[in-house]
Amino acid sequence: QGYTTQARSLGAQLETSRSVSDIRVETGRIQSVGLEDGTWIDTPTVIIAAGPWSGVVGKFAGIDLPMEAVRRQIMVTRPIEGIGPEFPFVIDFSKSLYFHYESGGILTGMSNPDQPAGFDTSVDAAWRMTHFAHAVDRMPVLEFSEVLTEWAGLYEVTPDAQPILGKLPQVEGLYSCTGFSGHGFMHGPVCGLLLAEEVLDGSAKTVDIDSLRWERFESGLVAGEYNVV
């Protein structure tokens, strides 16, 4: 809400609950964006920042973004005696398992290496049991806890688990800010700055983003991220 409030104060017009259904490209340049209600918005610039749906949006402009949506699940326990806000954030990379304090209990998540790509956000009961067994193995007190709530959501995952940032060379005026593979909450603010520099100044300057550009998949400059949960 803070970002949207500030954006509006600076003159931005935000359209919510209006889905993009097409992007018009002519002579290799962005021309306009089409909405599901039939409205067309003329613009020379489009930034693809649609999270797990970015691949779908890219196809509207004829671009095949190397990324896919993958389900991730989380559960939160009821309060546990002796667990307080000072409890650390713990990650077991050998199992892609993590947990931390949440509202008196423990929030835990674990990625399923066999999870197929797709937009399913239902909770997988079988994976819940696998996940919880590993969580108990790492933190035995969880064996006697009770699950308060759980949910599933979507990562947008690239082949190297790194985002795709900057200009997309196939279409003038088209940019990408997606593919964070679970890191978007941390990287989002600075990536907003970097994309603003790309659009307004012609190139990002605060950080060198060459290793994160779309071209890395053609040039072989791909350095995989191994710390993924």
C-alpha cells in the first residue's frame, strides 16, 4: 500500500482488477496494451512484472520468457510455549526447508523438487505430510504442535533461479522485471529503481544488471542460484 500511495501522489494512475489480454506491436515497437474489457491503452513502454503470469504476458508481445509458474506451500502452527519473536529464521538448504517465528508459533515452508509447473494453488495433502516430517526432524518440538493454517502460492521460476531484468531486445519499448524465483520480496525495491533507470536513462546504473538480462540465456552467462527454498 505504501508504494501505491506514493505512486499516486507522484501522478501515477493505477488500474486494478483489469486484466491485460493483448499487447500490440508494430514494426518492432510497443504500440498499446489491450484489456479484457476491450479497452486499448496507447503507450510506447511496457514493463512485464506479472509474477507467475509474466510468461503469459510475454507471449502477448511475441516473447518467450524462459520462466514458469511453480507451486509452493506454507503452514503456520498454533502458538508454541517458549517460542518468541527472538526465534531465528532457519533455513536447511539440504531439504529446501525453512521456518521462523509467526504470531507465537512457527511458519514453515519447503519446496517440492518434483512439483510440476502450473497454476494450481490448492494445498497438496501428501506433500504436507512430507514437509511436516522434515520440519519435525529439524525441529522436534513441532511434533507436538497443531497446524493453524496453510496455503499454497506460486513462484515464477527461471532456469537459473535468477530474475530477468531490463530491456527485452526483441521489441523496442518492452522491459522485464520478473522471474525472481522466490527472491522478489527482497529484491523488488531496488529492481524498481533499476527499471526506472533503464526506461528513463537508457540503462541501469545503480547496479550492473548484465548478468540478469534476457540475453544471458543466449550468451551462456548463466550463473545458477543454489540457495533456493
